Amino acid sequence: MLLRRRKSSGRAAAIICLLVSIGLHGVQLVYVPRLSMFFSGGGPSDEQDVQKGSSQVSVAVFDPNLTSVDTAAEENAGDLPTDESTPSLTPLVLARPIVELSEPAPVQQSEPEEESPASPVAESIRNLMPTSLASATLRTSSDPGRELDDALGEWLTETLAAPPEEPAVENPPQPPAEQVAANSASVDALADDTDTAAAERGLVPGEMDSDFAARQGAAKTEAIEATGGDASTEAAVAAALRYLTEHQRASGAWDPLSSGAGRERAPLGLQRGGAGKRAETGLTGLALLALLGAGNTHQSGEYTESVYRGLVYLLGRQRDDGSLAGDASVYAAHYCHAMASLSLAEAAVMTQDPAAIEATRRAIAYSKSTQHPITGGWRYTRGDTGDLSQLGWQALLIDGAQRAGALDDQESMQRGVERFLTTVRSGRAGGLASYRPGERTTPTMTAEALAVRLLLGEQVSEDAISEAEAVLLASLPGQQVGPDNYYFWYYASLALHQRQDDAWQTWNAAMKKRLLATQRSDGSWPDTSLWGGYGGTVYTTAMATLCLETYYRHELRQ
């Protein structure tokens, strides 16, 4: 209207308004993708930023005086119980000492790292550590930066640093003999109980009523031999786990920036604002999943210290409403929450630790609150209709939370998952799948849909499975066009492993060949994969490791 005015002053005003409008839209295009998750899915965790109605939960699960967790009524949802129904918590119990305390050096992207020697401090402090971190009080950080990370690292370093040498004392004072005997007996009893529980857990496949029965003991050996693994795959897993633990921060987190995460390469032609740059909880969850997948928990296994510190970090970063998105950007927040939550759920299933179960209960309550009430899906923000990539992680979280006894309403959440899966299904027999309803089908989404359907117990028709397998075998690892795609390989391996048919044999042979040929001398895999720019070498190494743990990560259900 201003442009149509005859007076020049009106036209000038119109031009000014037009320029201001263009500038504001430009600001939106640049900065909106960088905003943190809406509705408390990520971003700063200051108390004033917590949405009204979110449960006020104390996360100080390592306070020695803690007997219960206080929660307020959840408005409009009822997902989290009130004080009367909240179970009592006990601290996570550490069965072995923490050995890695120094911060890892940043990953060099250009040249592979040489394998680091074992820490010289490890053996000297192994027998001097307390059996728990009950004295470490962790609360939700009010600083969205590294306050919690640095505080815990400082505490660990001060607590565990070797004392300076002192002159020998001929007759040092000794505690009463009965006190020494009592302390020794309690520690020995804890170790004996832990070792016995771990041994009983893995005698034969299916002996433990758990999806993870074959991750430990003789059951693991049998699963490797029976389903396609061998000594070379286990050696690759061992090297990868060493790499991951050597690059864990003293606080228990895995740092995105030091591992090269958050670089924008526009995979599939789309810009996501360098997603992954602040995905600390997500990377920590993925690394923990790799450690847990090989049978390590915070109570047993070779890497109890790393698992314990990782769980401590995640528990300290969980927000009052249950979110584990941390400070991740909008494109990464729900991934981070689901990956971190899944690692807590698996730890809860494998150990039945009350603190891990309670954290899983909070996390799944948050997932329920962000599931679309009609489509049953998840995407970037609350209210998004959903995409299949997000759904896969949430679906496995639902299954893990149910197995841990942390999910009261599995049926409604799983019905939502099944409802969304039907909207992205296509193909002659319904075996193919797309990222979102109405879009073209892809091998990656077909693999993810098939894995979810099989692992959640759906009876998928043989025609649908054959249709999906044909698509997956047309993109075998090492024979595909473009960069390696560990994300695709992960879900395809989960799905085909359940089948144990000719398609699995063909896929497994190609997957082993490619992964063993591309693993670097330090145990990592390069970040030149399709999504490696966002996740860095921790992401690529964790995902490749999960592929090589397929033989025993989940029991065969078909």
C-alpha cells in the first residue's frame, strides 16, 4: 500500500520496511536451526528456564544421606509419580576402582593416533579406591557449560591423585583389628556378590530372563560362534573399547569438540547447523552402549570404571523433567535424549541398580510427553508429527525401559510406534519404509523399520521380510555408492541378525570385511562416514563397534 502512494515519502517508508523484513527473515534462517530444543528438550538448564509444571526432582543420587527422590505432580500428563509412589534409591555401586583420570588429548583428524599405553596410575590405585561414589553429590547443573563436567573431574582428580612420598614411619598407628576385619569382609562380600552375579548371568543363552543374556560368560562365546562372529571381530571390539575409554573425560563424558564432532558437511544435501557440536550426552550414551554391549557394567567387566563414570555424568545431566538432551541443538536434542536414555535403560536391565532404574523411569516419562499423540512419532520438537530415524531409538528405549521395570504404560507408547510405522510402510508386501509418510523409501529407513518390528516382537510376513532383505543386500557394506554409513549398517545388522538366514550370512560377511579393513591402528574408525561430520570419531567408533557386537547384543527372538 505504501509503494502505491504518490508521495515519495510513502515509497521510502515502504522500502525501509521491506529491507527490515528481509533482514529479520535472514536472521531467522541463520539462527533458528541453532536454537536449543523447545519445551526443555535441551539448552540451558538454569532453574528459571525449567517449564512450569515440570517435576522438581533432586538428582543428587550419590548423596550419602539420600533416602528418596522428591517429585512434584506432573501437570497435564501424570507421567511422573508423586512423593508417595517414588521408590527409594541407593547409590550406584562401583565394584572396581577408577583408573583413568587425566583428560584425553584432542583427536587428530589428519593422522591416526597411536595406541596409548595403559595408565601407570592404574595398578597403584586399583586397591585404594572406595567401593562407591556415595560421597560425590551431583545435582543438575545451573550452568549450561562445563560446570558439572569440570567439578566432577576436579573431585576425581583430587580424591584419587597419588599422595606425595613421605618418610617411612616405623610404627604407624593402626585402626582396631576388629574394624579392619569388618571393612575387609564387607568389601570382599561386595566383590564376591558381584562376581557371582556376573557369572550366573551368562552361563547359557536364555538362562537370564533378559534380552542381554548373551553379553557375558559362556553364553557370549556360544553366541559369537553360532551367529557369525569370530576372534577377529572380538579383537576389533576390544581395540575400539580401548580407544573409547582412553578418550573419556575425567567426569565420565565424551567430548564432541575434541573428537571432531559438529562439522557441517550437508549430508544428503541438507544443512543442520553443525548438529552434534554440543551433543555431549548423546555421544556419552553411544559410547556407553558400546561398552554395555560387550558385557561391561558399572558392577562387572573390564571397564567398570568407565561405565560408572559415564552413568554418573548422565545422571548429573538429567533435567528435572527427565530430559537427557543436555545442551544439544534442535537437530540433535531428541537423538541425544534417546541415546543417553537407552544406555541408562540397558545398565538398569543388566544390573537392576535402583538409581539406573529411576533415571530410566524419568527419561521414558519425558519421551512419552514428547511422543505425538496422534501419529505416535518423534522428531525435533514437541508437536512434530515424527520421522522414522528418531522413532528407532525411542522404540528400543521403550523396550529397554519395560525390561528394566521402569515403564508402566508400555502398551500406549508401543501402539503409537506401531501406528507410525504403518504410515511410512510401502512396497508390494509392505517391507519397505521411508523417512516420513509419503516420501521415497530408502535402504536405511527400510533397515530401521525392519529392526524395530522384529525386536519389538511383531510378526512380520515372510514376503515383507524378503522385500526388505533384497533392498538391504543391494547396498552391502563396502559395495555401496558414496561414503560408509554406519547408521545404516547398525540397523541392518540388528534386523538381519534376527533372521539368521542366507541374507544374514551375506550381509555379515561383507560387514566384517569392510569394518575390519577400515579400522585404524588406534582402534577407531574414521569420521569420513556419511554422518561422521556431525558425530566425529566417537560416533563412528561407537556405531561400528555396535555393529560388531550384533552377535550377542540382543537375543534371537524369531
